[in-house]
Amino acid sequence: MLSVQGDITVGYEATLPEIFTLGQRDYEAYHQALVKAIRVLPPHSIFHKQDWFAETGHKADFDKAGDAFLSRASERFFNERPYLDHRCYVFLTRKPDDRKVSTSATSNILRKSIVPEQGVREKLFNDFLDSAGQLERILKDSGFVTLRRLDNDALAGTANHPGIIERYCFLLDDGQHSMIRDIHLKDGLRIGDRHCQLFTLSDAEDVPALCGPRINYDRYSTDRTKFSVGFASPLGQLLDCNHIFNQYIFIEDARKTLKKMEAKRLRLQSLSAYSRENAIARDATNDFLNEAISEQRMPVRAHFNVLAWTDDPAQRNEVKNRVSSAMAQLDAVAKQETDGSPQVWFAGIPGNEADFPMNDTFDTFLEQATCFLNLETGYRSSLSPFGIRLGDRLNGRPMHVDISDEPIKMGLTTNRNKFILGPSGSGKSFFTNHMVRSYYEQGAHVVLLDVGHSYRGLCDLVDGYYFTYSEANPIKFNPFYLTDGDVLDTEKKESIKTLLLALWKKEDERFTRSEYVALSNALTGYYAYLEANRDIFPCFNTFYDYLMEVYLKVLEDGKVKEKDFDVSNFLYVLNPYYKGGEFDYLLNATENLDLLHQRFIVFELDAIKDHPILFPAVTLIIMDVFISKMRKLKGIRKAILIEECWKAIAKEGMAEYIKYLFKTVRKFYGEAIVVTQEVEDIISSPVVKQAIINNSDCKILLDQSKYQNKFDDIQQLMGLTDKEKAQILSMNRANDPKRKYKEVFISLGGQLSKVYRTEVSLEEYLCYSTEESEKVKVQEYAAKYGSIRKGIMALANDLRNNNH
């Protein structure tokens, strides 16, 4: 952009870090990067940062939700959810060296005729572009900010889409079509039907005595941790109204500035005898000069203002109170501009920064001025096609979050495994239900090992297999059954042999090589026998029959000696699993046989977790199911989620399976997820400590307030940073009382960590709820209306009507 006075302006759109994701050291490094970047600008330059915050509502996308019942319910629930949309622009202006200083009295807005005083020199233009490029590079290399150069269309707009200049002049929302609004400058600033108020920090007396890159955010801080936000955040993302936060830093000729200051000091020195105020001002000027020279500080002039607006005149006082309160949080005094507001507003037009009234600026150093820059933006949704829906901390705006694929592409993690820690009542089962439901709807195969019936509702809703044990309907499997397309490969044979040996021999009993080979031959013979007799149903009963009727003859013919394979002992020990035996149901299932292609399977192990015979057998079958999926389903995402029952699995010699699983699952497009609620469990179990935590790059923690006084052990064990500790202990400290949700902390490879809301629609809540009374109600409605889906819809409608 080129002004008639010869001022050159380059515009950028800036991408800032997300709020609540930076730690104390991050803010200090970020601040230093900004100081270094602005220092490269030549004298007579202006750094203008303009942050737009506009109240808007989330727009539901029902096409994306498709026919998925819960996804559509979620879209309806979040539709029109209000939040503050943020856009950040940076404008760099270079004034001609001999340009007159603009003041309130000589602003362009007051001139009858505007005549350019000089043309643009090419060298000046190229030098300035080089400086702008250096600033862009320094900020990009810092890892905090990226700048995208605005082209002509972005600045001036097109026929249908307004550019940034037009948007500023007429206060148009992002994405709004072009619209011309009347601008009233008399008796207050009004643009169309938008009543504007301008609040400035333009006098050194009004700014805080102390400033820094960050301040404590008390709502999320605890006695043991201080939660950081950017120093100017109360005027940015935390100021909940429509507003533009303008930040100006004017870089003058440092030598001339210091010379002027020296003259001012001498003037005050001569007048100090007449007034104590002059003596104080002299000392302050002297200190300023000393610091500038001794610390190599860059003297600049600065100005900060908030332009807030509302469509409702009755809300003007409310807006004024909010802005004043935000400035008070910085220990600053808000000055409401009235007489000077047209000039300040007019200078804020992108490209017109050089016409800013310099009498509304104050002298400071670059280090202090950059503390007042807004450093953060709101949460951003992931562009990845895969992910789960969570809410941002401030408004609960729904975000698409990928904690599986994108972190690997970004180099944050090396595997998709997850470790979830949350005490009872922290919203753990809600989060896990929500996660596996999202995975299932996006085509993943999900295997769950549960204790406590947390996934019954979801399993019924997606029509999955639910394996549980009761006297009336005991848990049943059929490892001998081959589904369509499945073959008796080495892996299948090995898994059946492992199961049979586990049922035959005790843990401390060893089997011989000959027994292993004989068992292998028996299995091969059995499947050949099935091929010849297609009417025989493959299951343990028919395998047992085969051993007694066919295989014993093989033994009698002397092909296998009794000392090599004691078949009578084998048949005797395994007799309880044969028809009429105590556990004849376990390996002879005739339904739910296609576990390989069933996408949602829940194994509820509560009733058998302490059973010495059933539990080891069942866990072996479950592990075989998942490993079979892992190896045979090419290119399909699969996830195994192990709830509290991992404790029992670890006891039963399954530790090796868990170790194997966590180390190899990533190679097969899979992820292993372990959920636990007791901190002691992690510390006491070497399996969890080594295999699970070390091989889970994604760590998810829920409310840890119960453990805040002994959190240091967890921090050390899980390798959490001080920033992550502050984030974890800030969870649920300032939740919106009008909404029902719990917060969740997610850390990806220790490099990126955030806290989100797990907020769901009423339909999702009823599906996930583990509250006994609510589960019973859902089952009653499901029975009454014929399906769990119709039952949840009817119950949700009844609850909404009762609340109204």
C-alpha cells in the first residue's frame, strides 16, 4: 500500500500460538523473538499489529455428520454456540525521512486537499522490503508466529469480498459480503448501526508501573502452580466482546530521540528549583537516558487502543465496563477517547499508520512496548480428516482434534498408543466412550476390555458384539471357527495351540517339544477331517470327538508314542470344556463367530476377573482376536482399549503380550490404549511403567485435583514438564456453571499439550452415562421403543421438555 504522502505499508496475516498452551519460558522466548524482529526495522518505521475479535456462532455441518445418529445430535447441540473469532494482521510502514510529524491537529482527515510531497524512491522501497523480510524470517524461525503476506485482493478486496481496508472502515465481519455503512464522527463514533467506543493507553501515567511477557491467570492457578497467559491477553482473547485491539510501535531515529531527551533533561534541571514535579521528571528522564545507553535499549514511541462496538445501544455501558475491567487487570487506567477518537480511528486504517497523531503516543523502550502486544489466538481445529470432537476451554466451541495421525506427521510422536489416567468421577469413561465412538464412525475396528459395563450403551447402539458373563448367559467363544476368507495359517494354529496348552498345563508346568509337535499334528489332522466332512461344525466339542475317535487310532497304530504325547491326560484335563463339562460353553459358541470382521467388540470381564480358569483362557482368546485383526486387516485402523482389567491381565502372565502389543501395534496401523484410575497402580506395576508409559506417546489425564499435593511423583514418572503440570492442575477450576462438562489434558510426545472440554449432547450423554439410574432409564426406554437409538431419542426429548 502506498499513501499519497509516500508512506509504504506491507500487510501480513499472522498465525499466533493458541491461548493456554504456552509456559513461562515460552513467553520469555516469544518476547525476545518479537524484540529481535522489530529491531531490524529501519528508523521512521511503524510496527502496527491489529487483532480483530468478533462474536460469532458455530455453524453446524450436517453433511459431514452423515447418518450417524450421535454425530447429528452433536451438530444440533453445538449449532450457534457463541465464541470469539480472532484474526491478526501486522502492518509495517516506512515513512519518508522528511515527512512532517502528524498530530491531532494536522491529521489527513482534517485536510481539505492532500498533495504528495515526494515520490517514492526505489532504494528506500527495496531496503524496506528487505527489513520486512528479515522480520518475517525471525518470527518464523522462533516457532511462535508465522506471517502470510497479504496480496492486493486481501487488502483492497474484490467485487464480492471486502478486503481488510474495507472491513476496517465499515466494521464488516470476516466472510461478510461488501456493505457500505455511514460513518458518524460527531457526538461519538458510529459506523452504520454499530456503536463504537475507543479506549486508549496513550500516556505513560496510565500504563502499569511493571510489565512483562506474561502474567498469572488466577482462575487456573493453584497454590502450587502459576498458570501463565500473555501480558496483554485480558485485552485480547479474554475480552469477551466485539473489539479491535490496535498496537503501535513507532521506531524513530534513536540518536535524535536521545538528543531531544537530553535537552528535556537540561530544561527540567534548570526548572527543578521551582517545582518538585520538575525534579522528579528530571530524575525520570535521567534514568531513561542512563538505561538507554548502558543497556543498549532502543527508545520507541508506543500507543495501544481498544475499539469496541455493539449493535445494541443498551449494551454500551456493559462494553465500557468490560474494557475498563480488562485494562484494570493490567494495572492500567482506561482512557475513553471522545474528542480525539476520529483521528485515532482514521489512522488505524491499514496503510494509514503514518498519519497517527503522535501527541497520543508515549516514550518507552522496545522491550516494554512489546509486552503490550497480544501474543495468542483461540484454539484451532485440525485439518486432518481423522479425529475426535472436543471443545475449547473458553467457550466450548467444538474443535476437530487429531491425536493419532497428525502428531506422527508433524514429528511430535512416533506411535499412536495412549495412556489415560483419571480417578473415579473425573469423566474418564465419558472421554473414552466419546473417543472410541469417533473412531468407530470413522471406520476403525475397536476391541474393548472392560470392567464395569461402561460401554454397554455404545455397543448396543452400534450393534457390536458384547461378551459378558452371567450364570444365565455365560461368555462364549469359538477359536476353531474359520470365517469366510480366513485360512488355517501358522498364526491361527499357533494361537489355538497356545490356548490348548494354557488350558492343559499349569503356569509352572513345562510342556515338551514332542507334545507341542503332536498337538500341532492333531490340529492339522482335525482341519483335514473337517474338509472331508463338511457337515461337522468346527468347535471344541468336535475337536474333542476327533481326538477320541480318529486321533486315538493314529496313536494305536504307533505313529505317536505315549511318552511323547499323553493323550489320555490331555483328554482328561480338557474334559470340563467338552459337552456336559463345567465349562462346556466356553469354546463352543455358535453365534457371534466372525470376530475378525466385526468392527466393535466389547469383552466385559467384571464377573470373571478373579476366576482362576476362565480369566486366563478368555484373555488369551481376546489377545488372539486383536492380533489376528492387527495382522490380517491391511490398511484398516484398529484400536484396542484395555480398561482397569489390565491389572488382572498383568498378574496372569500376560505381561509379555502387553509388551508385544505396545511395541508392534504401530506397524499395523493400530493403537493400544490403556485406562487406569489409581496412581499407585502405575507406580507399583513394572509392566505399566516400562511397556505402557514408555511406549505411549500420547498421555491423557483427567481431573487430578485429588492428587495435587502428591503430583510430583506422577510428574516424574510420566516425564511431564512444569508447564504441563500447571495445565493439568488447572483443569475444572473455572468451569462454566451453566454447562455440564469435564476438562481433559492431552500431551503429544511431551512437545505439544492442551486442555480441552469433553462436552457432549444430551443424546451422547445418555449413551455414555455410567450412572446406574440413568442406565436403567435408557434400558427401559429402549425396551419400550424397540431399539436403544429410538429409546435415547425419546428419553432426550422427554428430559428437554421437563426442563422447559
